[in-house]
Amino acid sequence: MTVIPFPKRGPRLLKVRESVSPPPKTSSNRRTYLEVRDREYLFEDEVEAMIKAARKGRWGHRDSTLILMGYRHGLRISELVNLRWQQINLKTAHIHVRRLKGSRPSVHPLAGEEMRSLRQLQRDFPDSPYLFVSERGGPMTPDAARKMIKKAGEVAELQFPVHPHMLRHGCGYYLAAKGIDTRAIQDYLGHANIHHTVRYTQLAPHRFDGFWDD
């Protein structure tokens, strides 16, 4: 009986997947911040102009109060629209600022203009747990607040488009320009890392007072 050997298997051929390079990224039409505006914070007079502009709208008092509170307390847009009356103590004139994004909470005093605005706001929306109420009775959405703030900047005829975070940056810049201690600004804005606060003190104009004798 003749045994026919099986043929030897040749070397295993591995299918090599061709490396496909990702398609090149097309250049976006979106301009960088520096191309749109020279700074990312607002001056106090610009915020005041926006507050006056917001008062002209359909929800004038609500919108102007939102801008005021965002600026005075350095609130992010999500912190603004989620403000509840249980965070406000009108008897002692204080607000408990509940920060997001890992920032630290704090208690801020409320000035006279804020107190008057908040009392009127409470009369306007007595049944809502939220400060800033939409037409449907719920809290304003971040998107609605963004559009309102942008519109207020346009009506105020600012020379650049405005976004909500410029209110927070404007608060930090104002406090630094006033000479407030960096650590105090850090606690006021809820920064976990002081490096986020130093950006404002670096822009404070009083740092260079006395450089020239004129």
C-alpha cells in the first residue's frame, strides 16, 4: 500500500491592512477669539450699557438682573440659570454661590442695586423656585441666556460679539483693578487653583502705577 504524504503547508500569508490616513482637516470658517476681539473680559461701563440695553426687551427686568448678577458674582452661565431663591437671603443681603466644574462655593454680600432688582424679580415670578424664569415657567435654558446676552451686547453697540463668560472675566478684572487681594479674588470666584486667578492680577493697571513721573 502506497501512502501519499500530505503536501506541506506553505508559509501563512497575513493580510496586511493598508493604513488609511485620516482625511485632512479642512480649514474652518470659524475665527479665533483673538481675531474677533482683543480681550475676553468686559469693562464696567460696557456691562452697564448691556444692562440698559437688556431693559428694553420683552423680559427687560429679568434679563437686566441676570446680566447684573452674572457680572457682580462672576457666575458661569450654568450657575446663573440654575440660581434658586433658596440661595438668596434678602434679610441679611447674602447669596450662597454654588459653583460648578469643581469650583469652591462661597457666600457673597448683595449690594443695594442687586437687592432692589431681586425683590422686583421675586414679585414678578412669585411661584417659581428659580430666579430667572422662562415663558413656560421653568428655568431659563443656557442657550436662551447666551442669546440674550449676545443681543444685549449688540443693542449696546459694543464693538465685538459678547459671550456670557466675559461677565465672569469682567468680574475678576474689576476686582483686580480695584486692588483686591489675589487670594480673596480666588475665593470669590471659586477657583480651586490660584493660577486661574493670577490672569486678572496680571492685567490690573495699578501694577504699573508710578512707573513714570509725569
